[in-house]
Amino acid sequence: MTSPTPPLPRSTILTPATATLVVIAACVSFGMVPLFAKLLLESGMSPAAIGFFRYAFSGIVMLPFLPLAEAKRREAMRLIMAGVLMGLGWISYLNALETVSVAAAGLVYMTYPVFALLLAWLLVRQIPSGRAWGGCALVLVAALIVFDGDLTGTASWSLLLSLPAPALFALIIVVLTCLTPSLSSLEKLACGMVGSMIGLAPVVAMTDPAAFLPRDGNVWLTILAMGFATALIPQLLYTVAAPKIGPGRTAAAGAVELPTMIALGWIVFGEVVGPREIIASILVLAAILLVPPITGPRTVPA
């Protein structure tokens, strides 16, 4: 008789290449957020309510996995606090969507790879390589190419106020990939989602109930679809794969949200896709390949 073949170690199955593909798949789902957000904003829901329901769906499901052991509390609190800040930052992005186009808001949001490299440098002393900066530059150029430049004073102010969204998303990338090594993937997801719920709860409490509660069953279905398709499943994939490749490549791979938004605008909103959009998508793919993964052990500062 032949002995059964032992299962491959997890580190062998999830190589840097496959981890990058998993992050890309998750971020394609994240790129669908503007579709659901636009639909819910048009139904009369406030940005804070939309953000709360999106994270609450995952938070409630993942609550049993919240780490309570004393040895994990410090790292859990890091991720919970990062989640609080990310939830608040997401409101600024939704507020921008009320006054500017998806492409314009995407221009600002696509700055988060730069923030991720800077925060990794400041918080965990990962000095960015030339390839990493080159990948960030490609993402920024891609965002500028698709930006139409037609902004009023009010819209410009809205975009400026939306800067916390990419900065705080970059923060949670660094915390997730470098500052929570002892937490499991499910524990990380639970901490991040619960933190986002905590951050949004006070804002929601001050919201007019008419702008918070869904008006009918169709709106509830849209909320459930948003929570499942853009939060729970992709967040779990992202949480498992991101630590395998480090903050630089994670942020670069996340830039696939830009071509996703371009495709969404073409398929759903009937927006024209021309040479600019095609070139921008190619630049994003080049950025993902250019930024190297960080696969070795990382020392977490005290």
C-alpha cells in the first residue's frame, strides 16, 4: 500500500504569485463599491449609514472570531483602532461621490499606494525600493490619465476632504501586513470590521433616521449584496493574502480597482471607454508586476 500524500504547507500553496492574484481578485470586488454606493445614495441613505451597513454585515458575522486572549490584545487593539479610522475615512470618500464623478474620486483614492509606502517606512522601517516608488508613480499616472479635470470649486474642496480615505486605507494595509503577526486571518478580519463599526456608530447615531434606515425591501437587498460582494468575502481573501506580499505590492495590486471602476462605468453607467482608459489600465497592471513582494520576516517595532 502507498501512504497518502501529505498536504502541502500553507506557505507553499499561497506563494507570492498566488497571493498577489488573490489580492487582485479581492480588490476587483472592492472596486464595485461605487455601484452600490451610488444606488444607496440615490435611495436617500446617508454616507455614514452606507458605510456602517457595509462593515456591520461582516462585523456581525465575524464577531465570534474576535481575539480575547491577553497575549493577542495589543495586536487586536492596533487593528481595531485602524478599523475605526478606516471607517471614518470611508465617509469622506462617499461624501465626495455625492458631488464629483467616480473617476474624479478615484483619482484621489488611487494615491493610497504612496501613503502605504510612506507609512510602512515610518511605522515598520521598511525602506521603499526604487521599483516600489516606480509602481506608485505608474498608479498615479494612470489615475491622472483618466481624470477629466473638469472640477468646480465645490468639487475641488470635496476631493481635498476625501484625502483621509486613501491615507487611512493605507494605514490598515500596513497594520494588517506588518503589525499583527500573531493574529489569524479570521481574527484580523473580525478586528478590522468591528473597529469600522465602532468608528461609524457615533456618526450614525447623529444621522436623521430617514437617511439611515432602508426604505423598502429592495434597498435591504442592495445592502446585503454590497456587504457580501464588497466586504465579507473579498475582505477575508484580502486578509489571508496581503501579509504574504507586504504593504508595497498589496497597495499596488489594489490599484486594480481603477480599471474595475472604468469597466463598471462602461458596463453599468454607459460611460465611454477610450484610449486613455485602456492606457491607464495597462499602467496599473504594469505597476502590480513592478512592485516586488516582501516575503521575509519583518521585525515589529515596540
